[in-house]
Amino acid sequence: MIIFRTPVAGFSEASLARFVTRARCAVPLKKMVNVLVTTSRELQELNRRFRRKNRPTDVLSFPAAQGITNFAGDVAISAEIAAHNAAELGHTAAAEIKILALHGILHLAGYDHERDHGEMARKEERLRKLLGLPAGLIGRNEAREQTAPHRNRQKKHGAAPL
């Protein structure tokens, strides 16, 4: 299920659903995924509630509870941060939403870039190229941190188990 609580210009629930299906097949992740595109305020609330971090973030993933079959979990994306990142990086908000959805799907498939010594970053880079997406989330965040480590990072993403 795809839900746009915050609209994204030139992007529809149907087109995101098609992309999510392609991304799931490419990962591969056979189980279903829900994606919510919403406000930074809602992402901040989810981040505070599930990760104890009271700040907005670009993407969160929520794995399904154990024992639930055929459902991998939920991905929540901030449309506002996606639009900001897209403008800063020179691509469309729709492309940024796809990048964030792919990142969340990889988390739901069990990848964890904070602990996997670059495995998720390499996988994301390969899939980004396969799916025709611009710069991957992990790689560009690492590049930003190297060039400006002192900047406040409200765009940092995370996985939040339920």
C-alpha cells in the first residue's frame, strides 16, 4: 500500500507503487511493503517515538512484527526533506522519494549500513544504477559528512523496530 499524505509534484501513488514493486524484485524482497509519504513533523514524531531521537529525518523503516508472513514492514518518508535534498542535489523530488524508498526496502530486507562494513552501501549503489536512480543515500551522506562534518544533520535516516 502506498499513501501520500503530502503530495509530491509530478508523482502519484500508482507510479511509486510500480517503483516499489521493481525495487522489491531487484533486492530481492518477496514480502509486501507499505510506503507512507508524509510531513517532516510526522517523521519527527515517529523518530522520537521509536528511536528516541526528537528530530525530523528523511526515511524510517519499520520491520513487521515476528510471525507475520508475506509482509516485510513499513517505510515512512518525509516529502519535505526529500524535496529539499532533491533541489540541493539537482534531481526531482520523485527521484529522491524513490531513493529513500529503496533505502527503506533494503533495511526491511535485513541490511544495516551501520553494522555491515559497506555491504548495504554496495548493494544500494548496484540497485540504484539498475533502477536508473541518481546518487545513493548512503554514499552521498558519507560524502557530506566528510566535506562538512560540523553541519547539523537533520536529514539522517534510520530504521526503527516496532
